[in-house]
Amino acid sequence: MFAVIASLLGVLIGGLLPYITNKQIHKHDIDKLKLEHNKEVKVFTREKYEQLIIKLYRLAYMAYEGVYYRSRNENLNFTMETFMMLMAEVDTLVMLHFPLLEEDYEKFSKQLVKLYIELFAGSFEQCRVIKEDFDREADNLLKVVKRHANEYTQIVTS
């Protein structure tokens, strides 16, 4: 009787051992895939953040460039369509990927739109007044962007 129990126990342990080993290997593979996925998400987010910052600087540059040309009574070096397309790209990036920036970006974009409308249709004196408000919102947005940079640019290294 003891021999039968011992042989059954041996068969049972022999059958469970590969199952337990395979389960541990499977868990390890899943953990590794999760880590790789998290790293890819962080890299993607960082790339999108870099794109956002470049586009924000381009928008600000267009504003300063527009004020400069208006001060000299010259035609603007870009079209309203170019401006609107860039604004749409930035709006999309903020909306889809950077919800922590939405509120401050909205204030910035409202001032930017006011400035561009004035650049294309208004007086230079009014442009200067609106540009001061734009400068304040641009500075504020830059502070917010810097404050959240670590959240959006941190890359998992393990």
C-alpha cells in the first residue's frame, strides 16, 4: 500500500513540476511584455511632447514675426491657413496626449488667436496691446510645460 501511495505521489509531483515551471515562465514573459509596453508608451509620449514644444515655439515665433512685419508695414510672411493648420496640430496634441496642459494652453491659444486676427485685420497699435497679453500667457504656458516635463518625458529604464 505504501509503495502504491509513494508511486502515485511521485507521478503527481512529476506532473505538477512542469506545470508550475511553465506558469512561472509565462508570468515572467507577461511581466517582461508589460515592462516593454510601458517603455514604448513613455518613448511615444516623450516624442509627442517634443513635437508639442517645437510647434508651440513655432506658433510663438509666428506671432513675433507677424508683429515685426506689421511694425514695418510689410505683408506677413505666412498665411492665415498656415497659422490655423499649426494651431490645429497643437490643439490635437494637447487634447489627445497632454490633458494637464489643456487649461493653460486654452488661455494661450485664445490670446494667440486674438493677436493673429489683429495682425491680419487690425491696427499695429492694437497688436502691441494684445501682444503684451499674449506674452503673459506664453510665459505662463512655458512655466506649466516645464512643470509637467518630468511626467511626460520620463523613460522607463529597467
